[in-house]
Amino acid sequence: MPTTNSTLDFPPSFHWGVATSAFQIEGAASEDGRGPSIWDTFCRQSGTIKDQSTGDVACDHYHRYVSDVDLIASLNVDSYRFSISWSRVQPKGYGAWNEAGFNFYSNLIERLAEKNILAHVTLYHWDLPQGLQDLGGWLSRETPQRFAEYAAEVARRFGSRVASIATHNEPWCTANLGYGNAQFAPGVADTALSIQVSHHLLLSHGLAIKAMRQVTGDAGPQYGIVLNQWPADAATDTPQDEAEAQWEYARSVEWFMDPIFKGYYPQRALDRMDMSRFHVMDGDMELIHQPIDFLGVNYYTRAFVSAEKPPKEPPGKLGFTDMGWEIYPEGLTALLIGLKHAYPNLPPIYITENGMAAADKITDGVIEDRARIDYVYLHLKALQAAMEQGVDVRGYFYWSLMDNFEWNSGYDKRFGLLYVDYASQERTLKDSAHWYREMIQTQRHGE
Ligand code: IFM
């Protein structure tokens, strides 16, 4: 086990957390008035999910949130990041609110408060109400309007009880995997459309931030957005590889960061993208380019970019996770320092996700996941290096609290600190959970 006591040194005010999302853990898909989301629909289409599973039961968190919060508290964390299922609180995504749905989140927030755990809410973690998809989904300019109404209602009900509200989780995925290559719901493969979807997602972010600030005024929580990001390294120093790496960074990182923090789309991305369906209206960029209180960064790996066909594989000196992602902690340092230089108006950052999938096995009640401990430790070292170079990072959330529904991979990929036996729904702390708990204790008390 790495010697965390001597080599990690985070400020006492640093926040430690774990993260989940609604569709991946809640289950109770048709209980208490919840409407279907695009993921409920997508899971039922043949060939979409590797193990043909659904989110119908997932980790049954909807019924087990009380004991789940006890488990969260047992990890010594002070923060918990979760998302609200839009179709649970507004079954169609427009029209009537569902009080039973809001009660669930109200009870969860209360339970967290009883345990002195800060609640960090995400409004949209990919599960659009099917009712809105039927009206055009994120291709319609009406959906951002509905999203702002939903955001305002959440802020009105919970704004004074939660630490932060993020509009979106990883809009890159919604646009590129949902509309670019059909790997995610709603299963569309059309890159021109994915670009317009990304604009509507950003627009909805701007509209929601404005609407929520109007509701809560200065008394509100911290408002922000969560983006998945990676530095893009050229496989070789050939001009072709360098150009591809720049393009990759522009289309993934700058495409979302520039509108939010600069007020315009990056020219080097616009130059190469299929703009045939791209339509920006007057006033859109001003809405998107609004001050926010924090930026959530989700980091898992870097992009290793090669112009060759087939492309060169990343070296993977530290290995690959069960997702096949290269373990590359120094990419986190490089990414954060790059952001600091490119965006002088950057708000405080939270690492809202970082973690690894591993083929965990339970033996006599023990899960030895040494690789996960090493992964987290090395990424915390990399984060510390960025902070020592002046990047303002306020907290770290491990993804994920527990094993859960890993989208099109189904339940096959295990990211959790808690092992979930899906047959019994029993949760067991992995070795990494024990390590995380002790590491946090040490960081708080400097022991
Ligand atoms: O499980 C996902 C999560 O929903 C969003 N970020 C990446 C995680 C791992 O793939």
C-alpha cells in the first residue's frame, strides 16, 4: 500500500467525497410516479447494452438510501455527489411535478445533513425524460427551456439545503456518444446533429444558471457544470500526429470550455467540424458565457492521438483499467495546468470524478483491489502537483461510491469503493474503501 501519510498533503479545508448518478444506482424505475427516461428506452433496444441489463433495479438505492448514507458516512467523506432523475420529479419533462419524487431527494438531502455530509447535486446525468425525447430531445430548442424550468424548481426546493448544483454531467458524452456514434441513449449516429446537440446542451446550461440565480439570489448554493476532460498527446512528433492531437483537444475540451469561459466556439474546431446543422441564435453565446462558481472536472485518462491507420496504441506503462483506459495520472496535472493558463477567469475546480473499473472478486468477504488504491493514490499525487503549481482545486470525489450500471457496459464493469452483490444487494467495503477512509482521516488530522 502506498505510504499516503508521508506523501499526500492536502489542506485541511479540502473536500473529500464520493459520486454516483441517479440512473446508475437508484432502480425503482417505475415506482412512485417516475416517468421513463431515454435510458429506460435505450436499454430495451436490442444490442445496446453488453449484458442486456437495465436500470430497473440497479443498486436499489431508492429503497436503501438510508443505509447507503450510513456507508457513505463510514468512509469519512464530507461530500456526496449525486444526480436527480428528471423524470422522477417531472415524469414527462414538462407539466406536473411529482411530489413523491421530490420527497425522495428531500429525504436523501436530510439524511446527508444528519451525517454532516454536503450534498452536491447534478441536474442532468444523461437521463432525459422520454416525454421530451418524443418532442425532439436535445435537438429541439424547446428542451433547453424545459431544462431551465426544471433547474429553477430544483433550486427553489433545495437551493438552501445543498452545497452545489451542477447543470450537466459530461455534455461531451451526451452529444458525441448519444448523437455522434449511438453508443449511448438515444442511440443516434450523426456527427452533424451531435454538434447542434452540444450547442443546445450549452445553451440549456446558460439558461439554467440564469434561472436558478433568479430563484435563489445570493443565498443560493454554488452553481457550475461538470465536464469530462483529457489532455491530448500526440503519439509521435510528426506534424500529422501533432495536428490530430490539437484537433482532438479542440473538439473535446475547448469546444465546451471556450463558450463557457470565453463566449465563443474555438475557431480551430469550427474549421474542421461539419457545420451543416449548426445554428446559433443571437444572444445564445451571452447566455452560455455567464460567470459560474465552480468547474467540475472528471478525469480518467488522456487521449493518445495518432494519425496512423490503425492508430498507435498508448504505451500504458502503468497498465490499463478494466475499461481499457490507459492509467496516466500525470495527464491530470497537465490538464489542470493547461486550463489555468488558457482560462484566466477559471473558478475553483472540483475533481468531480476519478476512479477505475477493475475485475473485482469477493473472497470470504474481502475484495483485494490494490490496483484501485494505487490508481487513486497516483492521481491524488498528480492533483497535488497541479495545486502546488497554483491550480485552485477545492475537492476530490471518487467515482464511484459503489459498483453500478456502467451504461452500455451494463453491470460488468466495477468502479465502486463498495462491492455490490447484485443478487442480494449486499454492499461490502473493498480494500480501497478502507484505504480511502484512512487516507482522508490522515489528511484531516495530519497524522
Ligand atoms: O460511470 C460513468 C459516469 O456516469 C460518468 N463519467 C464516467 C463514469 C465511468 O465511465
